[in-house]
Amino acid sequence: MSLRVTIWNEHRHELKNETVRALYPQALHGAIADGLREHGDFDITIATLDEPCNGLSEERLANTDVLIWWGHTAHKEVLDDTVDRVQQRVLDGMGLVVLHSGHHSKIFRRLMGTTANLKWRESTDKERIWIVSPNHPICEGLPEYFEIEREEMYGEHFDIPDPDELVMVSWFTGGEIFRSGLCYHRGRGRIFYFRPGHETYPTYHHPVVRKVIANAVNWARPLCNGPRPVYGLGFWNKPLEPLPAE
Amino acid sequence: MSLRVTIWNEHRHELKNETVRALYPQALHGAIADGLREHGDFDITIATLDEPCNGLSEERLANTDVLIWWGHTAHKEVLDDTVDRVQQRVLDGMGLVVLHSGHHSKIFRRLMGTTANLKWRESTDKERIWIVSPNHPICEGLPEYFEIEREEMYGEHFDIPDPDELVMVSWFTGGEIFRSGLCYHRGRGRIFYFRPGHETYPTYHHPVVRKVIANAVNWARPLCNGPRPVYGLGFWNKPLEPLPAE
Amino acid sequence: MSLRVTIWNEHRHELKNETVRALYPQALHGAIADGLREHGDFDITIATLDEPCNGLSEERLANTDVLIWWGHTAHKEVLDDTVDRVQQRVLDGMGLVVLHSGHHSKIFRRLMGTTANLKWRESTDKERIWIVSPNHPICEGLPEYFEIEREEMYGEHFDIPDPDELVMVSWFTGGEIFRSGLCYHRGRGRIFYFRPGHETYPTYHHPVVRKVIANAVNWARPLCNGPRPVYGLGFWNKPLEPLPAE
Amino acid sequence: MSLRVTIWNEHRHELKNETVRALYPQALHGAIADGLREHGDFDITIATLDEPCNGLSEERLANTDVLIWWGHTAHKEVLDDTVDRVQQRVLDGMGLVVLHSGHHSKIFRRLMGTTANLKWRESTDKERIWIVSPNHPICEGLPEYFEIEREEMYGEHFDIPDPDELVMVSWFTGGEIFRSGLCYHRGRGRIFYFRPGHETYPTYHHPVVRKVIANAVNWARPLCNGPRPVYGLGFWNKPLEPLPAE
């Protein structure tokens, strides 16, 4: 069965900003979906902010293996109920790939427990992304570094928990560095944060960026039949002697 | 200057339960404070749930270097505003030592981003706590393991982020293990979770438990003069040449 | 193409000890191979200590994706040249799954940089292994814990680097715990240490143990086409000046 | 009692190279020692390659709390016996601060288990070092970044184990980044690798570099009275049966 991927896009810039529309005539989610299709047989659904339940109903989430998140200008408009549902689904095993300005989304901050603040600058910076974990599955098919000719700069300090695995670090012309490819384990779910993707640059047409996102989706997929821990009060293993025969 | 420690205690069991009162005539916070005093010259303040602002006003937090948290039966009564203030102070550098059933406190779950669920059983279990990081400052003065004759059992899976440092693991008679001494870095603050301390056992009179808590307070203390990252939009380093003189 | 797995076995106990021979009539490597075959289409080769080059020639290693290592009584007889070759291959991307008493093998100690010392006892201990990372690929198909009726005890402190991912922790009847499922990243290779498997117990016939080893082999496999970092002196991105100037 | 610091210096460049001698008239170890003295009351000893036992006798190591290591051109001349002794002392609790080209020293590679290879270039690069762990004790008194006007470039991929804590990341003019402040825990010892310090630049006169090294020495100091794990065969908690039976 194909991996079921839901791409969530705020979908506001594309409606208001000519530059963005020119770069992404099928919207940001369209370009992200196209990129995925180049690298596998994914079963893709689009969800956007202005749909009922922000497009992320209980049912939609139940049928999502990995959720990709792109948001920027309207983080506050995402309903708290939506954030609750997504958090619960991640802890239950759904993968989450957070892109670029999604660092400030309610859901990412909720899962991190920190502000996710950073430095930023829209300028003429070139971004060069270095692989620091060359054995990581998300690096399949990648060169040792790749460049994005023009991107918004994000700089440290990035106020996040120490990543469980640090995969990539960005260099920017202006003198900044940034931890830009980050793995987290939360509950039974896995989260990847990937920095690039400002809406006024053609980043989601970049072949290496597309490959990274596809790899991340594969890495973040839930186990088919993993352990399902039991929580709460338990005398399941009483009396002590003998311990359960199994 | 002495380290300024605030011990926050829910302070409900002691008022209602004779057993708890007999074990802790000065309340749980009293025993924790006594334990600290055995190991250093701490400037200790007590704060409890039923005080205004849950005892944790902006001013009190501003004058706290490390906050110890004990809560159990009334997590829901802690005001969300209190949780917001404490989280902000931790991210700004205040240390936080979360004890036992505090794993389910709003503040710990907020900072972790997970449910912090676990297995538990009040029974006749002995707990034996093993040190797995013998070079860690929190292990100063400790043996390679120590025992608590009777304690509530907490068992895995413990639904928390992978700790930044795993210091201790508990063994229980009934067949469970538990990651019971855990370090986290969040923002400019440091968090230690320490498992033991059910209210119906004399755990906070245990000499090794007292030593661990004192060590944890020292470990979690804020830097005197650490880096203070700047966040947000910045053109501070443009034009590129020359870079800031420093 | 099938994953190419080489099972390295010291192969001494089976020749000398009737109990071991009775438990493992096809030798330990035979049982490990059988276990793998239950869970996938692996291309399996056996290599043993007393073969030329310890069975691990340059060519054999070049044709191995993942190496499984079982050794116990003859660690010192492994040639240093063999250790050099295996280390180099791991750093170049070959996966390594180290079983049980392999913790004291030259190759594991070489890759860890520590003594890998631990406590041990051959007794009547039951081992109960708890999953602490339920989202890890090595936990696919596993219950939240599993038991081995009788096993040699290994206890902490285990003198190893903090694992990059801690997947499993063992409980033993006698009062010990042990970090027993451990992931490491070294160079372009991935290493999994898995505790169970003393030669005088039927551990490698245990269905969950077999599943774990098969999962570990899959997890440790090299990337097909990962980044190949260049090392050493480099002016590859010269002239410098055009880059920063923009 | 003052912390006992031994500064080990290869001490070859200073004897052969006029530039180095001009920058470091008291040798590299002299400048490093001066830097320490600015930040605390350390009891400092110098040891160099050409002394008997490479200056690191059993007795000298036994009387060292933290060892600083600077080597570059003569790594191969360090005796294997010296490496054995230093490794053992680190595992027994001595701190180790490895500077710059010490990444390729026998002792660092031994403790890491990897090649510690990297990219390098002697050029006109400026280095800007960013703090990514602002709550770390090694960052006491530091700004959020600091610059070294001219330094040798070191670039990723740096072939090392994932650090237990990543404290600093360097940016270089030429387009590279480097993980340049790294904490490791090994045995009962603690290791800090700090990148800057090429012999032809005045780096060890830089006030922030000096502060970092002093902080690192403090961080790496052994516990006064930490756990001393027992290893090997043990029936110390026998008879087993009374324990589980309760």
C-alpha cells in the first residue's frame, strides 16, 4: 500500500502575492506534491487552513501516515482543536515533516515545548546546506552539500530542544549558520524539521530539496505493527511469582 | 550569593491524609527543604498551589534560580497563566527539578510536548536505582546504585522525548524498569526529572535521594552571564564587509 | 537485490561444549541464519575465526552490507588486521550488529573507544526486555516487552559511550538493569548492540530475539547512494572572494 | 584545592618556525597557560612530546585532573603506551580538552573510534563561531557568537561520533561550516573538542578563546567522589531468591 501523505498548506500567500503565484502556479502544496511524485508512489492529499477543521478532521488524520506542514502568515488562525488533534496523532505514530516557517506553527511549538525563535533576514543570501550525518536515511541520494542560490536567512540561536539527530547545517553568505535538518522522536511518532522554503523563492522546485522531503516522508512513516505501550494503573504482572509465562 | 531555590508543593495530601502527615509533619516541601540544607547554603522559599498566583508570581519567579516541583492530585488546578510564566522563566534560564508525580504536571508536559504517560502501581515494590552516567555532576557523592525499600512503581514506556542525558534507571521488584533520572535542555534553562517520591513513603528522608536533589539543583542553576541570543529580523551584519568589529 | 549479510561466529563453544552443541546443532551462526530467513530474503554468508583472515578478507567485507558479530572466548585471537579492516568497512558504510558477549570484542571496543566492561552472572535470572523507543524501526512487530526465561545477567554500569539511540532496557530477576538495545552512528556506518545470546541458553531460537536481529540488520544497512564526503586539503570552492561578495 | 591541569604540547612548530615563535614566544603551551591564569587559580603543569614518556608518566597523569592536548605535525611520534595510559586515565575520570589539530591525534581517534577526518584549508578565512547551546556551562561569559579574524578553515564532514552535546558551530568565509565545540562522555571522563588554534595565527591570545578553554577545563573536571562502578563477575546481590520474593 502506498504511504498516505497529507500536505497541509496555509495557502494564503498564493492568493495575495503575485510573485508567489508566479513561482507556484499550483500553490506551494502543488509543488511539494510534484516533488514527492518524482520520488515514489505516494498517496497524496491536500489540506488547507480555510477548509472546515483546517482540513484536518479526525478522519483525515486517521488516514494520514505522514503530514507535511507549511505555514507562515496565519499560524494564529489554526484552531487549537486542530493542534490538539495533530499532536495526538503524532504521538500515536503519524510522521510530521515541518517546513521552513512552520518552525513558528502552533503544532511545532507544542511538540517542542520551546519558542522555536530564530534570526531571519530576507536578503540576497545564498544558502549552502552541509550534511553532517552521512549515514542517515534522509541523506539517501544526496551530495555532501547542496546550494540554494537565494533564500531567506535563518540564523542561530534556534530555540529548540537538542535534536535527536542533527542531519544538516546551513551556511549563509551573511555570516550565519543554522541547524536546518533535524530529527525528533515524540511518542510513537517521528518529526523532521527542514529549513528551506520561503515562498518568494523557487525552493520547492529545487531537485535536492524535493529529494530531501521525499526521504523525510519515508523516514517519518509509522511502524506497521510497532509496540503499543499500555499506560496507567496496572497490576497485570501481579502476583510477582511467577512472572507471566508469556 | 546563595542559590535561590523555590520549592513548589501542591500541599494537599498533607492536609487530608494522616499517613502523609505522619511521614511529613513539616509537609513534603519541609522535608525537601531539610534535605537541601544538609548539602549546601541554599536560599529557600516555599510556594504552594493555594497561594495567589499559585505562589509563583512574576516577581517570585524572577527571584528564583531553580524551581523544584512536586504535584500529584491537583495538576488541573494549576492556572494556565502560572504554567505560561514558569515555562517562560525556564526558557529564560531558570532551572527546574520535577519530582515524581510531577511528570503529569501541566508544566512538565508543556515543556516536553508529550503526554508523559507511564505505568504505575502502588504495591510492595522495592526500587533499586542504577547510575548509568557515572561522570555526571548529579552523581557526585553517589554509590553505583541505591535502594528505596518501598516505593510506588513507575514503569516504561514513559512517553517523553529522549532525554538529553540519561543519568539513572530504576529496577522494580515486579519486573519493570524506568528511566528515572533525566536531563533536558530547553531554551536557556535546564530541567531534571527525578522519579522517586510518592507521598505515602518516607522517600524524601532518604539520604541518597536528598543528595540527588541537591546535586540536581546545583546542576540546573542558570549561567551567571551566559549568551543572550537575539531573535527576529536582523540586518545587523549587513553589509557583509566589514563584519561587525566585535 | 537481497541484502548481503555476513554472520561472523567465533565457533569455538560449539566444538567443545556438549550443551551448546545440543542447543545449536547447526552452530550459533546456523540458528542466527535461520532466524534471519524467517524474516526476509537475505543473502547470508558465514565466516568464522579459524578461517584465513578470520573469514573476513577485504573481498568478503566489500561484499557485505551488514556484518553480525558473535564472539566470546577468543576475542584475543582475532587478528588486529581483521579489526582494522572491519573498522574501516564500518566507517565506509557497512552495518554492524554486535551480539551479547561481542561487547568485549576488539572491534566493538575499537569503535566505542571505551572498555565496554559490565557486570555479569551466570545464574537463574529471567530477563525482561522493555522497549523504550516504540517508534524505532528495530521495534517493528515487537510487543512492548518480551521475556527470556533464563539468560546470563549483564548489569550496569556498561562502560560505553551514551548510545545515539537507546531502544531497549533489560530487567533481571537479581536486581540489575542493562541498556540492551543500542544504536550508534560511526562514519557512514550504523551499529546495533543487542544484549541477549549466551551460548548455554536457547536464546537464538526465541522468536522475538530473531525478529529483533532481522530488524536490526535492516536498520543497519548502508545507504544505496548516500553522500560521500571528501576529506583533506581543499580549495574546491576557490576563489573565495566571489562567494561572500554576492 | 586548585584544579590540576596539565597542558600537553607537541612543541615542534615553535622550535622550527619563526612565525609561530613570534606569535608564541612562550610556546603555544605558554599562551594557553596564560589564558587559563586569567580565569582561575589553576595548578598548571606543562608536558611535551620529547620528554621521557612523552611527559605523561603514570604519576603525572595520576596527578592531573584535566589534560589539554595540542598536537599537529608529530601525532605518529606519540608512543602507543602513552596513548594507552591517557585513554585509561580518561576512562577513570580525568578530563580531556582537545584543541584544533589534536582532532587527528592518536588519543582523540582512539577515544572516538573514527578517523576524525575533515576538510581543511589555510587561507584567508574568517571564522565566526556561533553558540547553539546557550545554557551550557562552557558558554558562561560568552557572547552569542564570536569571531576569529583569520584562521585555518576546518569543514564538514567531520568524521566523529555524534557529540553528546553540540555547543558551537563555526561559519567560514569560504562557505563551510564545522561543529567546533563538542562534548563527549567516555567512561567516568569528559572530553571537550574545541576547533580553533592553528599555530600560525594568534588564536590563543584571543580573549573569548581563552575563556572557552578555561570554561571547558572546569566542565571537564572529574567528580570528587562519584560512583565507582564494579565490573566483572558478581554474585554480590546473592542469594537472588530473597530479593524477588519480598
